[in-house]
Amino acid sequence: MPAKPLVVHLIYRLGMGGLENGLVNLVNHMPAYRHAIVTLKPGNDFSQRLSPEVAVYCIDKAEGQDWPSFARFYKLLRRLKPAIVHTRNIATIEYQLPAVLAGVKRRVHGEHGWDVFDPDGDNKKYQWERRLLALCIDRFIPLSQHLENYLLEKAHVSPKKITRIINGVDTDKFFPRLGRRPVPKGCPLSFSAQDRVVGTIGRMHGVKDQTTLVKAFIAAYQRAEPKLQARMKLLVIGDGPLREPALQLLAGHDLSGQVWLPGQRSDNAELLRCLDLFVLPSQAEGISNTILEAMATGLPVLATDVGGNPELVVDGVTGTLVAANDVAAMAQTILVYLQHPGKMSGHGDHGRQRAMTEFSLPAMVARYQAVYDSLFEQD
């Protein structure tokens, strides 16, 4: 019996993040193909979640332009002999060239979100890089309409080469809270049934902009009635350069006893079931896995009106959209939700239903498999 075709997925690092989470979900649920993951940099935070059949390699790219890493990737491809190479985001797209030289016939590139140095997609170098490399890429897969528009209008990629696929979410793992609120391991806060817990999950840097959420929570707290103030809690899960400034802001307003910033965690499903309101304060986004996970958990979502967020959050139905960097609007929305638990539960219920019907994991896997299958039809 012939071996299943091998797909080599090239990413920057197998760390904690939405791209990595989506990749792990994909390779674990697509048995029609074999899969291997190659990373430019070491860091295998998600490797324990991978199926044992999925091999992980690292070509250990140096900082800057590292031409020897191209040779290492070429040699690895010659050894693995994949049927498909699938790169993701701007950091890996140029490695399509060694894939061509190694004789890989089918080449795919995914666009999962905006580069931290190019949050608006205005970098001309990145646009030209995509435009030129499109000559040797068979299919681009943007995760959002916003990213698809970028490929069409700024990178001038042919629409025939583009297939948009929105991420899916594991609705069996991410489900609404049943009974009492769980207390996450290591959390120093105490919770009551009357508490209102606001939170977010994500890397604390740059465009993720958790600082705006912290400022909005402080403003909402200052405007709340004393009884509500005593019940307000904030969880900011993730690590990065914004964590320390956030801690200082909260300490400066004497709120350290009502917040928890534990750094990076791996128990996102339980953490989400601890919340009453999920907030994504990003300045730029592709398709946010954490929004999908929050929706599947039955949480209302307050998100900024950027990138792919409007494709996920139905304003006034499953959550609320506000402008990026708008502390006042975010604070007012937080306060309205906390004052109206019926609105929170209603939006959360609609979000759960939408996640199950429109963003299921099996549907996402089927769409990716259809793309892979179609590349063999071109032979």
C-alpha cells in the first residue's frame, strides 16, 4: 500500500500562539496525509500536544539573513521528500525557494496575521516579496477577508491562487462552565458566585495591546458602584514586555488584589471557563483563535474592530466591537456588560452556537484537505 503523501509545515517557532495552535489542531485531525513540522527557531511549547506520528525538526536560523539555513532546509527536504511544503507568514515565505530547488512540486503559503513590524500591511518590501514569490507558490491561504484583500490589492496575487480558510475551534475541549466557577491552579484570587471576571489570553507585546485593556478595566472600576467594584476581577494571561507595565499600572491604582497576571499558561480551556467576559484589545489581528475559543466557551466577546475580528464577532449579537486604542469605549462596554449579566449570558450563548455551526474543527480540516487534494489534480 503506497505511503500517504507527506506535508512539511514550516513555521517560525512552535511556541504558544494562535498560528501554532491552529497548526497542531490541523495535523492532529488530518489522517489522510502524513505531517512533519519544521521550525526556524527552537521552542517546542506545543510539541506535547502533537500526535506521536508528527516529527518536528528545527533548522536553527540565525538572526538576520542566514543563507546556510536555506541549505539546511533544502537538505532536509531532499531527505524527507514531501509532496507539499506549506509555509506560514512573512518569516518563512522565502523558504519556498529551497523547496523549488529541492523538487517539491506542490507549494502552499498561509497568511495567519500581521507582522509585528507591519500591522497595517503597508511595508512595500513585504508586498513585493509576496508578489514575486507568488510565481512559485501554487496556493495562498489567508485566514481572514482582511488578509485576502491585502493579497489581492497590495501584493497583487491572482485570485485563482487564493483560498480563504477561517480557523476552526475544538468545541469538545472548549465548552461553557458547568456549575461553580473553577479556580485555576496557582491563582491567588478567591471567587464568589457574584463576582464578575474579565480576562484575556495572548502574548503580551506590541499589537496585542493588553495595556489598553488594563487602562479600560481601571476606568470601568473607577466608574462602577462600590458593590460592583468589590466583585470586579481581571485576568491577563500571557507573557511579554507589556506584562511589567501592566502590573505597575494596576499597582498604582491599588488594584493588585483584584487582578492576576500569571504569565504564560497552558490551561486555556479552564482559564476561559473562569471568565464572564473575554476581551481582545489588539491593534491588528488575522483570525483570532482565542476569540473562537472564547465563543466556544460561551463567553461574550469584546474585541477591537480590526482585521478578522468582525468576521468572528457579530456586534450586538455575540459580543461588541470597539475601535482600537479607545480606552473610554472599552471601559464603557466592560461596565455595561458587568452591570447586565443577562446581556453577557445572551451574547455568550449566541457565540457558542455560532462557533459550533460555523467554525467547527472538522470543517476547517476538510477545507485544508480539499486544497491539498486539488494540488494533485494539477499534475
